[in-house]
Amino acid sequence: MLKVTINDQELQFPEGITILEAAGRAGVKIPTLCHLDLHDIKMVNQTASCRVCMVELVDSTSNRNKLVPSCVTKITDGMAVRTDTLRAITARRMAVELLLSNHPNECFTCPKNTNCELQSLAAELGVREIRWEGERMNYPKDMSSDAIVKDSNKCIYCRRCETMCNEVQTCGILSGIGRGFNSFVGPAFNIPMVESSCTYCGQCVQVCPTAALTEVNHIDKVWEALNDPNKHVVVQTAPAIRVALGELFGMEPGTIVTGKMVTALKRMGFDAVFDTDFGADLTIMEEASELIYRIQNNKTLPMLTSCCPAWIKFIEHQFPELLEVPSTCKSPHIMFGTIAKTYYAEKNKIDPDNIVVVSVMPCIAKKAEAKRPELTKDNHNNVDIVVTTRELGLMIKEAGIKFEDLPESQFDRPLGETTGASVIFGTTGGVVEAAIRTAYEWITGKELENVEFHQLRGSDGLRKATVQIGDRELKIGIASGLGNARTLLEEIREGKSQYDVIEIMACPGGCIAGGGQPYHHGNFEIVKKRQEAIYREDRSKRYRKSHENAEILKLYEEYLGNPFGKTAHRLLHTHYEE
Ligand code: HC1
Ligand code: SF4
């Protein structure tokens, strides 16, 4: 152990840690900006570029203390540190002032207003004036994609997005371009985002401290639809929304707000409030059937889940030779949109052209997915508008609804009937667990007594498990985060994969940690609380297997025929190709 003094406290720490970490353990907060340590997903951004975490190293022999960045300076035996001297505080303030001297003055209208880490830091450090004025960056905004906006004028060069994109997601899209004042972060050769191999996973957006990377805002499109008397506007909410939306209204992470969310959507004027979980139950009917078909007919295995659009883009760009391995199922919200514009439209005698389907998703990639040509029939979208959890939170505020005080209400029927199996889609491992609950009963013909497969759960980005189904041992791989997906895909490419079925979610942790969720600001405990809430919601459900959903069974009986049959194929399946 090393002896270290921090602000006169004599302490002991193990070798190898930084001053920042030691101070944190001693309950002393040193402000940081570029630094980000998400050890749960093995992401450490330690660029020391912002110089906000400066502290003084006390040199009692020479009386000439040294200023050092605490995030990259390791402790040594006998070290004395002061975090609270005028010199350290002034250095931090100056670092923020310098950043602000080249930052647009548009906090009021900025998409990150009240959520910006630079803004909060300026307030926390008492920055009251910016003493320097000079040339400012003036880059055009990249609004080329349907999902992400890149505004390099707001980039503070912290490199968090680069670390996330290159080291965790292994996509290699973002890197520093140029030198000195003319440097910024973008795709190679500064091509527009839409022309890059970006998956739109949105993990760079989730960790960007400012508004250099944000989602494309579709709020006004929803208000326009709601105000058009000729439109029948239905909304569906993804499994992960209900365990995170409350955070935007000051509630504890992991608070389940399903009933309040439904009330808010009804008050906002949607004609029907449905649940993407219905689409998830439908996905399981199709995906479990497809798995059984592939196993019994010696077709391509492993079968990979296909509900995550960022992961689908990843395989298209990085492993195009493996496009036969994902399931052909459309994702749940797209399946839902298809059913809304066919079955629901016919049943309610509404012209599908007058139905607007709005998806509320924890995901940014879903915005681009909804526009994919494979998923738009005769130029009609299955889903018309996608907004994120954050955008829904803003809309509720814009509508003047006091979310915290709302009573609870139920989703509308028939497309709001759901099971516990569909809720767990929202967390890593959930899709494959839901599929196994159904496949087990269909293959063995026996009732599954314990529906919880704990061997499939957890937060490690790469997991494997086996499940005994009759006389077959099903080998299952689970990856969350695209770097982990890459590991499993490389095994398949090399013919070394041991798995029968693999679930992949692009976001580390699954949809609960999606790019469109409330910002976790580097606190992954928030994501864990959302995951616990997902499993609580599953346990609270009367039915916990997708094939027990009475409205789904009715849909097959009245409209689709058999699962994985002809009509189901036409409406609910697709093939992706880039
Ligand atoms: Fe997801 Fe899905 S679970 S992809 O992880 O299959 O976004 O929440 O909506 O479509 O159901 C996201 C979440 C979501 C789809 C479902
Ligand atoms: Fe990289 Fe994902 Fe951001 Fe695209 S959205 S730049 S793939 S982290």
C-alpha cells in the first residue's frame, strides 16, 4: 500500500491507481470533463485533453508545487496532493473558459441545454466571464443521416466518442481530423455520416458531453400528425422506455412508469396507445418457429436475432458474407407497424394511408431503420416516425403534462396485450430467453414450469450458456456491444462457432442503455437499475410466454394463418442486403 495525503487527510491506497481515483475513494470530488471510466463495459477514456482535473502536487522541499492532471497521474508513496488550492481552482476555471471561448453561445436553443456537461461544469466552477475572444470554429452541421446530427462546432475534443466507437463498438467511424485549431472529429476524409459505415448505434451520442453528437429531432413531425384531423395516429412504446422515462421527471432510475406513460400519451392526443411488446411477442412466434425450422431441417446455424437495427447495419458493413445467419424476422416495432397498417386498419375500417405509426424507442438507429427500403412496402412506411425516450420526455413537458402526478392507465387493445417474455426484450439476453420459453414448450410439448433462465442473464458483454430442450442441448451465445458481436461473428466466419442461436444487441447492456435513453452521464449503475426493473415487470405479468398472448393467437387465427407460414412470411419477414 502507498501512503498519500489528499488535502491533509493521510490515506493508504494500492499501487497503480491515479490521483483522480484515489481522491474519489477518499470522498474528494475532482471535476472532470473528457475523462470517462465505464468499467462495466470496459471503456476508459483517458485522453487528459481537457485539463479540467488539475490538482497541485505539494513539494515541501522546494516549495514549488506542480500542477498535474489527476486523471493520468498515478499516485506514488509519500505523495501529497491538494485539490482545493486557488491555483488548482483557477487552472480548472481557465481550462473551461478556454473551451468556452471557442464554443457557440447558444445554450438556450442547444439540444443539450440542461443536459450538457460543459454547461454544468461552467456553473459548478463559477465561470462568470469569458476573458478571451477570437476566431471560432465554423463547420457546417452534418445532417446527412436520418439518425445522427454531428455539429463539430460543439466538439471539445474529449475523444469519448472515438473511444466508444473504436474500442468498444469496433466500428472505426470517428477519429480526429486536422491539426491545431482546425481539428475536429469525424469519419475518415470527413465524408458525411450517411456515407460512412456508421451503424447509428448512438453510443457516441450517449457519451458525448456536449451537443457535438445528437439524435435527429422528430418531435415536430409527431405534433404535426397529431394536429392533422385526417390522420389516425397510433403510438407504440418499446420495452425499455417504461423503465427509464421516469428519470427525465426526477424519478429514481428503475422506476416503472408504464401506466403513467400510457396516460401521458393519451392526453397528448394519440388515437390509440399500443405496445411494441405486442410486436415482440409476435417476433417470438416467428423467431422460435424459424429456429425450430432451421434445427429440424439442417439449415444455417447459428441463427442470430435480428431485432437490433444497428447490429444489422454492422453485419452488412463488416461481415457481408454472413448475411444468411440473422433471422429473417423484421424487428418488433416494424412488425407492429405492418400489423397496424393491415390487420388493425382493416378491422377498424381505416385507410392505411391515413394511419401514422409513431414508435417511441430507446434507440437512434430505429429512426434510420424505419426508412429502409426493405421495410417500406410500395413506398409506404411500416413505421412513419420514430422518437427517442428523450424526445418523448420533452414532448410531455412541451404539452404541460405533470408526469409525476398522472394516474395510471392501460394500453389499448388488441395491440396492447403483452406478456413478460416481450418485456425482457429490453435487456441483453432477453430476446433469446423469450424465444427459449416458447421453443421449449413447442419442441417438448411439455409445460415449462420455471420460465426464468438465469444462465442467460447478466451484464457481461459476452456470455454463453446451454439449455436442455428435450434430448437436445441448445448452445446459446449472447453479445451486447458491437465489439463483442465482432468476436462471435469472427468465430462464425472461421467455422469455429459452437452456437445454435446467438442474440446480439449493439448497445452494451441492450436497449435499456440505448443511444436514445436518458443520458446516464457515465453512471452505469443507472443501467443496472433499469435492468432490474425489466425483470420486475416480467415477474408482474400474468402471462410470461409469447405464445400465451391471447390477442396474438387471435391475430394468427383471423389474419396471419400459421406462424412462419405464407402470410406471416410476406408481412413479417425480410432480407437485408447492403
Ligand atoms: Fe429494443 Fe426491440 S427490444 S430492439 O432492444 O426488439 O430499441 O426497448 O423496441 O423493435 O420490442 C429497442 C427496446 C425495441 C424492437 C422490441
Ligand atoms: Fe460509431 Fe455507433 Fe457513433 Fe456510428 S453511432 S459513429 S457506429 S459509436
